[in-house]
Amino acid sequence: MGNKVTPRTLSGFMELLPQEQLKFDKIVRTLQDVYASYGFLPLDTPILESSEVLLAKAGGETEKQIYRFNRGDTDLAMRFDLTVPLAKYVAKNYSNLTFPFKRFQIGKVYRGERAQKGRFREFYQADIDIIGDTKLDIVNDAEVPSIIYNIFTNLGLDDFTIRINNRKVLSGFFEILELSENVTDILRIVDKIEKIGKDAVAEELALLGATSHQCDQILEFIGISGSTEEVIARLRSYGGANTMFDAGVDELEAVVKGIAAFGVPEKNYKIDLCIARGLDYYTGTVYETTFNKHPEIGSICSGGRYENLAEFYTDKKLPGVGISIGLTRLFYILSTMDYLNDNSVFGADVLVIPMTGDLSCAIQVSTRLRNSGIRTQIYFEQKKFKHKIGYADKLRIPYAAFIGEDEIASGKVTVKNMKTGEQRTEALDVLIPVIQEELKQNQAQKIISIL
């Protein structure tokens, strides 16, 4: 045979070993469960779309990063986020949907940007959006942080802050300063303050024509901090000068009151006037979520309110609010920072080990275990006992069930708890509820030894 091709994975694409994949899949299931608990419906859309459809609003850096190619006479592109496909989907299926339309989608997206640590070219996003028909109540903007809070607490994380702002507050304030012609550019500059610092922000604002006094006022304004009540009170002191500003403050106050009503602890959210979300896309509420001890990571979950989701596909006004989690990047961060050092994630609950050449009893036992909701694998290979038990140990399977001549004769099964080393021989009817109970407690992270 000729030379072998060296197996390799392209830069910017992630492949996981089985144990890591199990952890990743556990995160996905957690997200799906939380989203579903709020009434969101699952959605899947094609990875490939017509370039005309996918790039209707794209431009600048986004268009440069698109994977685009021709197949025959068809101009195709790979989706670069889940929001544009959602816009197409809602416009296309408008008459068949019930509004508000609440959907979640977890899927791969593709961007041909420079691959670097924690940044990928193929990666999963996990999005939720609530789409209204003509109008969408502001309370929906308060529900979204509640969902964020539940996602991260269900992942066992509590050291995070959901930072909230409203684009109308910022835009209105810049208009008060008579900088209305440069609002979009100022928002983009302000959004970079944590990356480039106050001095660099002041320099960029000056290049736009802002006076030193205007720069000082902007930096002072976005630096307002304190409890949500204190920040709202400070914002009210600017009231009356601009209708957009006043509307933004009203919305911001309604959102933080709603978040409290949803039961989110105040330690996990705050108003942060630095949050601008530089995209033109957002029109009102904006969110960013960060780890308190690791601000250098940046946002791990972001989103906000937009006025017209599908304006490039339909004349109907479809306002919405949503968030996106860069799931692959989040997993990478959590893994490298040992947030996912969880040995309770495994592929099977029980490894059935036949000790005789007759496999029929082992197959029957495994079938009963599976029918009881217990994930079960049979070890069929003709190996030494040490190798068989080592297999269960390496895969972190919690229980090993031995079926030898004595067990077959007595109609019982010997089960070993791989964590404690203890084992007992009982009828399967006795063992099944014991295993089920301990697995349930393991999932609640209250691991105790029953066997």
C-alpha cells in the first residue's frame, strides 16, 4: 500500500473524546430542558441556504467570513448564525405560526474567521427568541434573564452576572449631548470600553468630533453604578430632555422589576450602562453575561430586543427578543477552567459481565434493566476478569453486574458499586429500585452508597 494519510482535524473545528462528548451532551440536554420548561418550541433549519436569502442583511466582516460556493447554477452559503435562518423561517411560515412564537434552536454554524484559542470556525450556538406579531410586551425582555439564570444554575454555576442595558437610554443620552448624527458609531465605541479602556474610548470619540466635555459626560454617564434602584434614580435625573431616553428608562425599569419578580437573585444581575451590543440589530434591551472571576473571557451569553426580525423577507413587523449562547466556546472555557470536572457523567449505568459461555441470561438481565430506564451495556469480549472490570472502571460506569453459574442457578444477580467496591447478590426485582434510587441521587449530586 502507498503512504498513509496523516489523520488530522482542520484548525478551528472541535472533536471530543467520548468522555468529553458526554459532558457536552449533558450541557445540551440541560439547555433543552430549561428552554422547554418556559414553553419554547424546538426548531431546526438547514445548514445550507441560498446565498441570496442568507446574505440579505449581511455585509462588512460578516460577508467576508461566509463559507460560500456554487453547486451547478446554485449559489449556496453555510449559515453563520441562527438568527437569519429564523427570520427566513418566520417570514416563510407566518400563516402557520402562533404568536408570540417562542422557539429554541441548538445547532452548528460556520464562520471562516481566524481560528484561535476558544474561537472556532465550526461551532454550536444555542438560541432562544420570542417573536411577536406587530407588538411584543416588555415583560418578555424580563423573562429572558430568568432563563439565563436557570441555565447556568442548572449547570452548577453561580458566579456570574447578567448585565442589562437599553439602547434607547444610550441613544437618547447621545442625542441630549447633540451627537445624534454619530449615535451608531458612538455605540460601537462605547461597547469596546472593556477591551480598549477609557482613554482609548475618549480618543475614538474625539475623532468623531466629540468635544472633551462631551467625552467626559459620556464616560461619566456610562460609569453610573449601584443597585438597580440607585441607577434608575440617577437616570431619572436626566429625564425630560429626550423622549427616546425617557422611553428607554421606563423599559429598563420594567425589565429589572420583572427580573426580580421572576425570582432571579440581585447578585446575579445588574444594570450596566457600558453594555451597548455594537450591532445595529438591537433597538432596546440588551444583555451580556460574564463570569465574575474571569471578566477577561468576555460575554458567555448575549442578546437583546429588536424591532423587526424579518424586515428583509416580509413587510410584516415582527419584533422580538432573544439570546444566543456560543455553546462550543462556552464548553471550551468551562473545560479549560475545570468547571466541568464532573466524574458523574458516564455512557452507561450498568455493565453486565457474563461469567459463563451462556449469554442468554445476561441478555435477559440487560433487557430488564433497560426497560427500567437504566442504561445498560453487556461486555461480550472473551477477556480476563481483570480486563472486564477495568473496562467498567475506565469508562466510569457506576455498577458492574456479574452473572455466573451461581447467579444463573439462583435466579439472582451480583452487583458491584464501582465507587465504593461494595457488592451484593439479590433478585433483580430487589436490585433495580436500589440502582434507580442511587442514580437519581447521583444526578442530584448527592452521591451516597446504597449497595
